[in-house]
Amino acid sequence: MTNALLKLHDEVLAGLEEVPLVRVGGSVCEVTPTYLRVNGLSQHLRLGERVSLQLADRAVIGEVVRLDTGGATVKPFDERTAIGIGAEAWRAGALAFRPHSSWKGRVISALGLPLDGKGSLPLGEWRMPLDGEPPDAMSRARIEKPLRTGVRVIDLFTPMCQGQRLGIFAGSGVGKSTLLSMLARCEGFDTVVVALVGERGREVREFLEGPLAPNRHRAVVVVATSDESAMVRRLAPQAGLAVAEYFRDRGESVLLIVDSVTRYAHAARDVALAAGEPAVARGYAPSVFSALPRLLERAGPGLEGTGSISAVFSVLVDGDDHNDPVADAIRGTLDGHIVLDRAIADQGRFPAVNILGSVSRLADLVWSHDQRELIRKLRSLISRFEDTRDLRLLGGYTPGSDHELDQAVAVVPKIYDALRQLADAPPSRDAFAELAQAIRG
């Protein structure tokens, strides 16, 4: 093997755990569009381990997704390679990240390789497993510190705390990525970790050089674009969490943004179906619904004495159906959810947040007593305003006949105007004061 090939092989295997000095190998005996079958290794492998598939000019890494006495089912990370029958396959151990503090400001792949042309990535002392365990429930720190996002509608109606996990649920083209870009400017964090899962390739630089630019120096961005394999897209949020956990364990406050968890679920579905699992709910295999909470629970507060991971997960709602099985499973695991409504977006009101359908389960830790009562009253007025919209359009409303409805008609349009906030607008500094000024005006 030439020196160039040796170097490439070492880079691909840089993140793999050490394996015994005695190499165990086999060969490819079956090739399909979605998986490979390998003979001679099944007695030496475990599920989730990596296999190095040797081609003429480079090494390709795959993951073991199924084992039986006849062989191992391996799904390669790069499905566009010309792997043929008889190709050599070697056990390569389990993949783990070794993040380093100098990774801030870098863009990396889901396999831990640099994508920004700034040279190789230094390796840290600690190995962070990509499929790590969440902190022990009884040893986790409590969430107590409020967080100001700078987005008025969130700071008012669905406020966040440091260590909270929040979901943004929306169909395509409703402003989900734009809202995430606004949250990426949030202050008060030592480190920002962004995992772009299955995004359009053109959006990567737009995100890095646009909304993330002010925080670029303290951000680590993990990228797996939509043209990459299901294995890489499935790995991207796990890699992002491994990096976030590294900085959290160093005592730092971390903001994690994952866009989107739905594409992670799609990739996990592809892997599960290739492994032979049955489809039980809209094509999703059972393992998808057990993998989602394992992923989401890794975010949040760390152990006492360490830092925290405040996480924002975007959820692409298929067909605008918010009762989609994946959306429903994610919503039940998170500490709150923000719903973006296509009808509101069609009116040109952005962020297109459905206030009545959005909830923060930790809002009471942020609001004072007076603020809580104010928000309760405003929600009541908004509900009354929306419930009577058709009645008012048909001319069935007479001013003066219902005091509460009169108040809703007078106040709610001002609230909606106050909540408008473009992506390039400056962050809100005091959402309640700005809302009060808009209502009085």
C-alpha cells in the first residue's frame, strides 16, 4: 500500500477504538443496494461495531447492523463505492470521537473529518462514544437558570431555561430553519454545537456565514448533507451530542441545535429496514422509537458540578400532520414544543408560531407571578380572537355586546404586530417591555 493510501486509511480509522493487534478478517459475499453480507467475521463482531472494507484505492467503513451464524450484515457509510464480491473486510472496532477544545470554529463531518480546509483536527484525551449514555437521573443537576433567546414570541409565551430541551415542529417551508438561525445567536453560552442532518448543501455556508457568524468562533458544526448515506445522516446528531457532552463535562454551558431529528429518524428507519426489522408505523421500525428517546435524553443538565446542554431540536412534520408517529414520540420526550403554523406563515407573520399550540414545561421557572397572570390573560384573549374569526368575518359580531371579545379585537392585532421579528432584526432585550410598549402604542 502506498504512503498516500496509508495516510487516507489512517484518517478514516482515526476515530475508531483500539482493536486487538491480531487482525480478524473476512470477505464480502453479497452486495445489494442497501447492505453487504460479510463471511468469516460474525463470531468476532458485535452489533454497532465497524468493519473496514478494503478497496483498491481506499478503505470504506461500514457498521454491523445484523449478525447471524451465516455472516454479518454491514451497511457502509459510503454507499456509492464499487464494492464487489470477495472484497476484504476487517474488524475495526467501535467508532468514538475524541473532541478537543480547539475544535471550536471548525466544521466537521459525522465521521470526525475536517470539512473546512483548515487542516487536521487535534485529538483530545477523552474518548466520547457516539452512542453514549444519558447522565444518571438521580445525579443530574436541576434546571433553575432562565435563558433569554432574543426571540420575542419565545421569551414571552414559551420561555426557556439553561439545560432545557425544546422542539420546533413545522412542515416544510414554514420558517423552521430561519427560527433556528435566530436562536443560534443566543447569548450566554460558552459553546455552540450545530448538527445539520440531511440539509441542502447550499444552506451550509449560508448558515455559517449568516446567522452563525457572530458565534462562529465558539461553534462546532457537524454536517451531513441530504446526498450522503443514511448511515452518515444517522450518525450526525450522535456526533453532535458527543461533542456537546465533551464540553459539558468540562463545565461549560452548551447550546445544541439539531436540524432535523426527523431526518435522523428517516435514516434510522433505512438502517433498521436493511437489518430486516418489520415496519410497524408508517414504515418505521420499532428500533426507531427506542433510539429517539436515547438520543434526546443525552441533552439537558449534566451531573452535579458539570455544565449543561440546552438543546433545540427541529422536527419536520411530514404532511403537516402533527400526530405523525415520530413527531408524537419526540413531543412526549422533550421539555416543551413550539409549533409553526402554515396558515400564520401564509399571512406573512414570522416567526409563524402558533401560540396556543406551543408549550414550555419549564415556563414557571422563568415567569414572575405577574408575568404568569399576564400571559394567561393574553392567551385567553388570543383564543377568543381566533375562535370568533369566522363569526366576525360573517358580520355576526357587534361591538359593545361582549366586553371580553371587544378587548380581544382591540388588543390581539397589536400583540401579533409586536411578535413580528425578521431573521436579521436585532435580538429582543426585554420582551415584556417591548410588548407593553406596542400595546400602549
